Amino acid sequence: MRSEASHRAFAAVTTDLPASALRLSIGGGPGRPHPSLTNLNIDLFSNVDVVGDAYALPYADASVDAIHCEAVLEHLEQPGKALQEMYRVARPGAPVYLATPFLQAYHAYPDHYQNYTLSGHNHLIERTGFSIVSSGVCVGPTYALMDLLSNYLRVCFPGGRIGRACWLAARIFARIVLPLDRILNSRSEAAVLASSVFALAVRPD
């Protein structure tokens, strides 16, 4: 249930570049959100192409044509340092897509340090030197509400027949109401309660 704006931003780093372009996905794996992405992670998980550290990317200055970084910044104790590395390896004009949780429950892989409002996310990126091309809601408020409710039931009422029944009922209800985000995600107010936010940025020429 991602917003159309986030889909367009994602396309800027996956499909709107020549086939020969190096598109680096920082924190990629075990999934591969697009076949054109080169996945980099701290260990050799499934679908990881390059083992490396977000704080010391194994690439030369201005050598990467596009960067994808999704659901990663919340797990980094020093996200600004990782963004400085992205800025270093991105060639001038390279598009950078970042998507980060706002209203999501704690999830440690291996730890979870922070979430970001839309304005906080944008300021973090701009402080590094990137220019924001577009930004907004990635995953919307209905998903945020249903996800938090599901996690509330899972954490606060674990196990037992009643707990499982409540969790299942919440999941079924979520499937019914999630299409509301197709309407809500286009409204500016959706950022106040979004599950996650995105930004498409570029390293200036």
C-alpha cells in the first residue's frame, strides 16, 4: 500500500537509468526489491552481493550511479555518518532513494535507535549535502494504525486462545480497511500519521 509518489521515487533509482548503471542497495537482502539493485549488507545473507559496512562503503568516491536505502537508518546508531558515506560514493547528480519508519513499533535487527518524521528525515538528508527532489508518505496512516494495533495485541496479549483470536481479528480487519491508504496517501495530512516516509534526493553537481 505504498504511495504513488514513493513508487515514482523508487523508479528513479531502479528503472530510469541505463542498464549498465551501478545501483547500490544499502542494507539489501535477503530480499531484492528490484533485480537491478546490487545488495550490500554486513553479512553474507541470501541475495547479498557485497559484504560491507554502511559507515565505510567499499566504493571509490563518486563511483555509484544510484543508491537505495530502505528500512535501514532506524537501525544505525549514527545515521548521519552513513549518509556521509552515501554522499561520498554517489556521483554528482546520482539519485538516492531513502525510506524510513515513522510510526512503527520497535524492531531490532540487531537494534532499533530511532524513527523519523517527514521533516526530520528531510533535514537529516539535507544536512549531509544532498538536495531533496521529492519526499512524503511512503506507507500510510491506515497501515500504521493496523500495524500498531497488531503489534499491541501480539506483545500485550501473547499466547492463549483469546490473544490469538484478537490478533487474527485485527489482521482480517486490516485487510478490509488498508485500501483507504490509496486515497489518504495523496493528502499532506497523511504524513502526520504515516507508517513510513520517503525522500528522493540527489548529490548536487
